[in-house]
Amino acid sequence: MPDSKALILWLDQVRNVDVSSVGGKNASLGEMLGNLGTLGVRVPPGFATTATAYRRFVAHNGLAKVIEAELSRVSASGDDLGDAGQAVRAAFLKGEWPAETAAAIRDGYAELGRRCGKTDIAVAVRSSATAEDLPDASFAGAQETFLNISGEAALLDACRRCFASLFTDRAIVYRVAKGFGHLDVALSIGIERMVRSDLGSSGVMFTLDTETGFDKVVVINAAWGLGELVVQGSVDPDEYEIYKPFLSSPNLAPIIERALGQKSRKMVYATGHQAATTEEVATTEAERAAFVLSDGEILSLARWGQAIERHYGRPMDIEWAKDGESGEIFIVQARPETVQSHKTAATLRNYKIQSKGECLLKGLSIGDSVAVAPVCVIEGPGDIHKFVDGSILVTATTDPDWVPVMKRAAAIVTDHGGRTSHAAIVSRELGLPAVVGTRNATATLRNGETVTVSCAEGDQGYIYRGAAKFTVEDIALGTIPATRTKVMINLADPASASRWWRLPSDGVGLARMEFVIANQIRVHPMALAHFPEIKDPTVAAEIERLTRGYADKSEYFVENLACALAKIAAVHHPAPVIVRTSDFKTNEYAHLLGGAGFETAEENPMLGFRGASRYYSPRYLDGFALECRALRRLREQLGFRNVIVMIPFCRSLDEADQVLGVMAANGLKRGTNGLEVYMMCEIPANVILARQFADRFDGFSIGSNDLTQLTLGVDRDSELLAPLFDERNEAVKWMIAHAIAEAHAGGIKVGLCGQAPSDHPDFAEFLVSCGIDSISVDPERFLQVKRHIAAAEKEERAAAS
């Protein structure tokens, strides 16, 4: 235990138990220095002033009376907060250093320089409150940090300013909200060797998904230069997501997302004789186009994050910095994550948009709820007093000074920022929906207009004109019954996959590849495989823009498809995830970038060149090869061998053999490395020849929509024939029952993916009576279908007894 009267302590002397002496931030740095160095985790050397040093400063200058007098007159509404806080800070800044304290700081600074082999060493001066970084109180950004401080005089001045920052408006408000007395909290100052991230990069890392609480991923944000702009949210950083369970395998690189940020500005050391020690500058075009971190650096950081999380036994919020001179990466802060890790898993609240107005803007979604309210645009900190309570706060970016007004907002929308920006962090803590990084919300939205902020549709957040209609459902997970029949979910959008991680599903019965291609990749695969054949210069330019950074344009397709599908597979691992290869029709393929030159117009695309027929045809063979490459990478390099490949619209046995042959030629041979291949059973021929198809595949998934359409001869999209389209028709039910019986006779599994079990309890009962192995439904209908199936199985058991 450190000396309670000590004025400074070296960080490698302190541990987590020393929070009362050096604050949460400094105690955490010391804990990592002392315990995680052997695992490769690097922390910059330094020392900390103690709570004793702070209290001596307060006593030496008679500041306790000032604090009590000024803050006691703050009204309950907080109207006098600004004047009171300013008065207290002014008193601190006028304070004189006790001689012994000043000497201790000077001696520590000189010793740090000797240890680093440098005089007048540049240091980071970071505030660390003694009630900071606790498991239920982050105090994130509540006090100040000063960077690139050199020389004894500048250091003592920065330390004095750190003490004063304990009484910023935001810090005062936060203490009141968390129930801490103003004189009960002291401030320690961490003085660390400055990492030259101004020449390198920096960012933030969370050891869970900050939006959903999914705890099997590490999320890293990265930008060029010093890290303050990432934390403030005034820069749009790169984002990487890594699947933790596979990090221990040296043969896997489980990076399941790489999102290139705009990174238009960076913070660097100021030059010349400026008063400020740092300044913002524009990044170069090359910096904006490049990823900040290499794969090796991403994986190393993720492993460090996992090691820190294991040591602390809880999800963590971590700041890192890369020295541009040495190339070394350092952890500069680690604190408990205080929002998602404290949510209970007992209830899942689901918001669903029913109808909406025009989409005005989109950005990154923070939270998973919906808000409808008038807009209130605040241009800058000087206009905060104009905010109208209960409205949607729209601004360029926020910093800790905005917290009091953010608490009074219905939702928050910013021009800039990523998932680890100040606006995002505070919105989560307040439980507010927020859309950050919209780029032009302040220019697009108008004061007083009513809009809907939707964070209920995955990673993308949307601002819709007017008041959208939406529903809210609370799903009590403890009430979900167990069933013999597996209940799986259908997913199309990887961005929304982690929203459902707490749902006790048995896996994914249908992951729609074409959704990823249409919404994330956007380019026809043949246009990437044969880019020189693109004749339209506008289309070629857009493809060039999307694929910038990829020397091989095909790699753009393969990497993005593999990572998108990995986000689905990761949430459900090790449960099976059945990925259907692309099932566009020719008219849908033609709408992809570059697609028009590779598709032929058809009178009836629904019954045309789709599904299996494309995969062995010269017209799409090279495109299917890219799909196979992505699936192989997904299973073998990323490690998701729980992925099952499913072939749609396979018309004949010969077609099945040809497709399986093409897959094998592209490294996806059925049975190798545990690969299972399923077939969509959706054509009457599939049912009639079910036993022979069962010899070629490991499972069937009955596509009830197409099977109903083709059995009854009813166009499923025709409004005129809508009353005739019914999966409960006896002819369709015969087909389904026969397919299930023949699949089981052939020794393979069979499931159904379709809407009917959700809409009709009697249809779910019919499927159970046929002995189906699984039913796959939309996530919103999971609970309803699970209950239908449980009731049907109960009746079946009662009848059998």
C-alpha cells in the first residue's frame, strides 16, 4: 500500500486498490503496468500526483470555503451553475503551489526524463478523479487532459488547470447525478511520457459491441494523429470489429468488419510560438483513403483488449495510441464500460418502424430505440441556452460541456463522430437514441420541424420527415419455452444481427446473401471480375470510388461479403448459420452497378435465369467464383465453420451435380473441412425427386413462398390473386409433408423458412405434426412462433399418452 502522505507515486507502484489515492484512471494504468506487461501490453511510463497533493493545494489556498460558498447557491434548476463553476475554477487558477508539492512534481518530471533518456521530455497530463472510472460511473471526459507539455513551468501550469477542471459545469453536474459530494472527490494527475501519436495514430477500443452489448467482439475506432478528435467525435474514424473467441488461434484472422472512415482532420502538436500545445490540420488525400491500422496491428490490439478484459473481469473501454516514430502501440487508458455491461438480459425491447416519411439523413445508429420530436439546431456552445427541452438536439459535434443540455433532449443528431465519440458515449449512458456522423444534419434539418430519429434498424440510423408510426414490444426472455423443434431466425442485414444476440434461437435458418450484395457491395460481381468491359464512364468512376484501396477489384467483393456474413455467423456461433448463395432475378442483378451489361431482359424473371442455373453458366461463372471465394474465406480464414451453404432454385438432379462440381472446383467441396451443403426445396420437382436430391445434399430448407406459387400456379406478387396464395392449401401441405418424409427417409435434416408459421398457429402445428426439424422466422416473430410450437408439441405429447 502506498504512503498515504506521499505527494507523487510512480505508476508502476500503484494498483487498482489505490483509487482513493490516485484515482481510477491512474490506478488502472498502474494495474496494467504491473500485471499485463508479460502479455505484451505496453503502457507509457509516468507518475501520478496523489489525493494528498490535491487536498494540500486546496488547504494551502483556502479553496474549501470557496467551493462550499459558490456551489451552495446553485439552484435546483442549475441556473447559477455557470457562474458558480467559473468562480471556483478562477480561484483554483489563482492558487499558489505549496513548495513541497511543486518540488515533488519537478523531481518526478526530471526523473521521468532520466528514465526516458530525455530532458524537458514532452508529457501528457491527464486528470484522474478519485471517484472516476468506477464500474457504475465513468466520469468520461468530465475533467481535462493536456497534451505535449514540456518544461517544469508548463507542467505546473497544466497541473493547476487539471485541478480546476474538477469544477467544470459538466463535472459538477455529473457528481450531483451520481451522488458524490464536491469535497469528497479529490483529483490525481497522471503525468506520462507523451506517445508521438501526432506522427502516428490513436483511437478507442471496447471489448463488447457498444450498441447491443454483444460480448464476443472487440470494437476498435482509429484515426490519424492524437486521439482527442476521436473521443470528441469531431472526426469520423475507421472502425474494426474482431471476434474474440477465435483470437487465440494463430491460423485465423477473425476481423469481421473493416469500415473506412472519412478522417478529414487530425490533431497534431502545434508549431511555432502558439499558445496552444496542439492544433487541428487537414489530413491528406492518401490518409483519408487508407486504413489506419494493418491487420496485424488490429489483431494485436484486440488481443490486448481481451487480456485487459480478462484481468479486470468485466467489459472495458480502452484508449490506445501508436507512436509514429517507433511504430509501437501503447494503451493510455482503460476503464470499465458502464452502459451495456450493466443491462440485464431478462427483457429484450424491440422497436419496429411501421410506416415512415421521406428519409432525410442517415448515419451511425447509437442505441436501438426511436424518438419523434421537433428539431432544435444548435450551431455551437454559445447557443446552448437556446435549446428547447424535449426536442431533438442537432449539432455538428458535442463535447463534455454539452452534457447538461443533452440530458434534456429526446434524441441527438450530429454531423461528425463515430461510435466512440463523446455524443455516442453520453447518448448510451443517458439511454437516448442518437445518429452520429450524418455529415450535414445542421444544414439539412430545420428548427421546429418534426422528425423521427430511428435507431431500430441496425447499424445505420435514419432521420425521417414527420412522425413515423412504430411499435414497441418487450420480450421477456425468461418466458420463452423450450421446444423439440428448433426455431431459427431469418436475417438479411448483417448490421442488425447483433441486435438479436440475446434471443435464444437455434441459429440462422436463412441468411440472404443478395441483401449484402445489393446494400453493402452494390456492384455486380461480373463487373468486378471483368472491369475493363464496363463501357459507361459514370458507372466505371463509381466502381473505382467504391473499390479504392483494392488493387484487385474482385477482392473488394470477396472481403466485404465475407466480413458481412461473418457478422451474422459470429452472433450465433457455434449454432448453424445457413447462408443462401445469391438469389437475384435478372432484373434485380441488372440494377447493380455495372449489371446492365451482364444481364439479359426477361419476360418473367421469377421463372427465368436465377438460382442454380446461373452458377455453372458462362454468363455468371466468374461471379459465382467470387461468391465461393468469400464463403471459403468466411469458413477457413475467419474460422466460421458453423456456416452451411445453401443452393436456391435448383431445378434438376443434373443441375445439382453441376453446381456441386463448380463449388468443389472453387475450394468448397461438400464434406471437406466439415462443409455441409443444403438445397432450397421450393420447386415441385424438388419434392417429387426429394429422395434423389437427398443423396446430393445434407439438408433441405423448404421455401414455402415459391413452393406455394409453383404448386398453385399463383403469382405471389399479384394483388388480384392474393386470396388464392395460401400455404395452408391442401396441395401445398401435401408437398411439404412429402418433402419432410422423403428428407428423413434419405437421412437428412429438413426445415422451413417462410412467413406462414408466424401468421398462422395452425400451420406451425401442422409442421410439428409432420416432424419437421426446424422452422426459421423473422426475429420479431420468434417469440410468437416459439410459443405456437411449444403448444403444438404439448398437444402432440398429450395425444400420444
